[in-house]
Amino acid sequence: MWNRYGITIEDYERMAEEQGHRCACCHAKLEERTGRGERFHIDHCHTSGAVRGLLCQPCNIAVGYIGDDPVRALRLAEYLIGTG
């Protein structure tokens, strides 16, 4: 974790505690969204490298697929709301 994201296991545990052991995006508990024994994914900005939070695997993949683009995320949300 330190070499890749610049955080320690203690930082990770503190972040998990601050998030109530829930995904920073969908707010699901870890065990609701991933397999047993898995950890949250460390979400980071691909431009600055700054750690943003801890995400479940599906949310982490979604953020990656939209290329960290908040406008694209809003358009996706609008699409889903408008077609639901």
C-alpha cells in the first residue's frame, strides 16, 4: 500500500473506520458487495495520485470505466434516472 498509494495499513484501517466500513460511493458494507476475505479497493486520482477513499469492487470498476470523469458520471446518472 505504501509503495503504490503512499498509505499505511493504519491509514487504510482509519479510512475504513471513518467510512463506517462502507463503500465511499454506494455506502454498502464490504461483505454485501465483494467476496469473503476481500478488502476495499483504494480509490485514487489517476492524475494527482491522491487517495480519495475506499470503494467496493463494483464501484471501483465503474469509476475506472468512466475514466474518473465526473461529467460522464453525471450523464450516466441522468440517463439511468431518465430511463428507469
